[in-house]
Amino acid sequence: METKSIFKSKIFVLNAVVALLAILDIITPDLLNVFELSLPTQHKIMALIALFVGILNIFLRTITNSAVTFKSNDDLNLKQ
């Protein structure tokens, strides 16, 4: 099976960006408060983002045609 580096994976990039946003939200809890939104509205926004990311992960997984690895396919071929 054809493999590619994990860093070329759209799913990995999407999840890394969302993880960074979550860390930023934990470090700076008032991040969404810049828009002067109520706490329930902030929770709804975060829930919608989580739903969107989940759906996008499923979609990206369905169009994936290769496995990922920490080493590229070229690295694996050199060892053979």
C-alpha cells in the first residue's frame, strides 16, 4: 500500500489546527469574549466547531487513498 508522511495528511493538519485552537482557548479563556458573546453562545460556537470538525474528519477519511506513516514512502524504499 502506498504511504505518505503524516505531515502531508489533511486529517493530521486539520486535527493539529483544532488542537492548537483548543490549547489557545484553554490558555486564553476570554478568546471568544472579544466579540462580547454570552457564555452559552460561546459554548454553542465551540459545539458547532466540534461538530464541523467531526464531519470534516469523516469526509476526509472517505477520500483518503493512502496510509500515513512518520516516514515517507521514499524512506521505506531506501531500506529495502
